[in-house]
Amino acid sequence: MANEYDLVIVGGGPAGYVAAIRAAQLKLKVAIVEAEKLGGTCLHKGCIPTKALLKSAEQLRNLQHADNFGIEATNFTFNFAKAQQRKNAVIEQLEAGIHSLMKKGKIDVYEGFGRILGPSIFSPLPGTVSVEYSEGNENDLLVPKNLLISTGSKPRELSLLPFNGTTIISSDHIVSMEELPKNIAIIGGGVIGIEWATMLHDMGVDVTIIEAGKHIVPSEDVEISTALAKHLTARGIKIHINTTIDTVAIHEHSVDITVEHSVQSFEKVFVAIGRQAQIKGIGIENTNIQVVHDMIKVNKNGQTKEAHIYAAGDVIGGVQLAHAASNEAIHAVEHMAGLNPGAMNTHIPSCIYSYPEVAHIGLNEAQAKEQFSAITVKKFPFKGNAKALINGEDFGFVKMIVDADTDDVVGVHLIGDQVTELIAESSLAFTVDASAWEIGHTIHPHPSVSEVMQEVALAIHDEAIHY
């Protein structure tokens, strides 16, 4: 028997479950199909567990430097198993919250694998979803007026270093490690690799980063990535850039890697070279949906070539971030509901929760120079901020890039303490099209780290007070 819905969502991550909640608010009859657990990679294998463990690393680092604040903390130990338990408790609480929101919205949740079917007796259009259960139960058939594909992504593998879950691991594996290795090689100096590098270093692991490109975190402004590399190197993290792996020898408990003609042995190798859309086996071939570079092609409203089938999140490429996925999903739902949501907000802040933190929104300096006839670029150091000094975290700076002809802010880049929170002000500035003058003349509380935003905006017109 087929069950009919206004919207069926395949995939229960930050795009899927958020889309379900928004659709329920709009009084649509909604079902969500999830093969694993609601919350997706972000909640169970990515954003949340990583940040929970990063918080444990931060607490350990603070204890190690407590004497700077007059606290003599001695004879403390780090219990990685307890850190993992805390991480799991955070995940469980958030997952329970999502289930509660599903009940509140009267959203039907099907815990199985969703496969998209072609035209059939149930519907003349492709998009009916067959829910397959591992226990061998009879499939459920869901017939939607609209379908949203939000099946997310999975870690990309290196042919030279295929995942085995023990010595060669992905981000899916590393979050559930039971013991810390003595040393680790991280292949890829992107966001995921850098977050784990600083965390593991704080936990006492000998960390080596191997990056094929010219810079670590290549998505960041060059000045930011250079400052980050210098800081990590000074802390004792080994970084190889412009480096490829020559040979690999995989043993039972270790992996030998030849890097720059030198053989190095590692207990674990963490491959963090990016993610790829997870669309294999979900029935795309039963539709006219276009797939380009292994990603689902959509228009500005998230529609595929099948107008009643939408896609959002990592499956469509673009900015592969949880908040971007949620934004895309809400826009798609509002469009299918006939609300005419207008242009999608494409001002997406990006954050790296490493130590030090990194964040940005908009264009980097090189991009801005290409797009505008004249730009103004100013920086303000955290050393000039009272609260940063009080916190004992005065490393870093904020960099603002402005269109010199209009005073429009076109890029903001930060490195330092709490910048993953500070970037929200810039995100708002982009949304309301604020000028540097407006940010500079907004009163910020004193003392607060947020004052760096006011100072750098004032600096655009040579009005900075404390620098």
C-alpha cells in the first residue's frame, strides 16, 4: 500500500530534517526517510562530535597554561575515553531533540534506505520512494507531490590509501577512536584536517600534515593561511606543503609513507582530502535528473530537471557546510510551497574550529582585486584588544576588504580566539548590505573581543582608535 505526502525527503541531515520542520510549519504533510540516524553526518560523524572533542582539547590546553592566570594545576591527566563519553552524550541529547521536533511537526520518520522509483501505477511521474528495511520487512512506498533529495556526502578516498578503518581512516572512523595514537599523518590540510590536527596535538599526539597544494586551508585568504601555518608549526605540528606521497607500505599496526624521499612510519593515517556526494544507489537513473561531476544539478531554487524533485546540501556541491545545506533546504521548501522566496541568501560564513580559530565571509583579497576597480584593505590585531589580552589569547587579526567606490564590505577574514562567533556580525552586515562606516559607528561593548570588528571598520577610513 502506498502512502501519499505533500513532501517526501530522502536524507535526514541538516538539509533534510530542517526542510521537514519548515514544511510542517507550512502545513504540508511530510515524511522523512533516513537510512542511519536523524541528524546525518553533521551530528553523528562530523560537526558536532568534532567540536565536542575540540572542547575537551581546549580544556586540557587551558589547564596546561593555568599558571598564567595564577592557578597551580598539577597532577591532572587526560582521559580520552571520558571525552568520548561526553561527546556521545552531546550527540544523544541533540538527536533526541530532533526526534522531538519531528513529533511536534507530526512528521513521519521512516528508518530505512530510500530508493527513488520511476513512473508506475502509483504515479505517472518519477519520484515515488521505496523504503527498504535491513530487517527484511516489506518495503513501504511513499508517493509525494514533491521530493527533496538530501542524502549528503561521504569521505573521499585515495586509491593509494584505501580506508581499512584501523590504520587508514576517514572522518567517519576517527570520531569513534577508542585510543589516541602516538603519531598520525593527516593527508590534506583543509578544514577537517586542520581541526583534527590541532585537537590531536593538544591531546599529546605527534601530528604531521601532508598537503599537496601551495597552502593549508586553501579556501582561506593567503594571509590567513600563512599565519595559521606559522602558528601551527611554532606549536610543533609538522606541515609539508606542495607535497605528494611517493610510496606507501601498509602493515598490521602501522603505515609507512615516503614523503620528500624520507620514509616515515605512522600508527594511523587520516585521509582528509574532501567529500563526495552520496547519490549512488538511490535511483537517480530512474529519473531525468542531471548529474554533473557526480553532483545533482539544480536551478536557483533547488529544482532538478524534474520540476517536482528538489535537492539540497552536499549532493548539489557548492559550499558543503551544514548551515549552507539548511539554508538551501528552507529555500527549496518555500519555493515548492509557492511562497516565492526570492533570491537565495548566498552570503555563507565559513568557520574552522581549530586552535587558533579561523573564519571568513565574502571574497579574499585576490578575488576582490579581480572584481573591483579599487579596494581598501585594513587589518586590526588582537594584541590591540583589551579582552583578548585579558583572555590570554592575543594572537591573530581581523582583515576587512571594502569596495573603495561604494564602501561596501566585500570580504572579512579572521584568525584568533572566538572568531567563529565574531563572524556572525559580518554575516549580518552582508545580509543587510552594511557599509564599513556603519559597522565602525555601531557601538560595541567594552571590553569585548567584538571590538576588533569596530576597530577594523574604523580603520578603513583611518579612524581606528586603538591602533
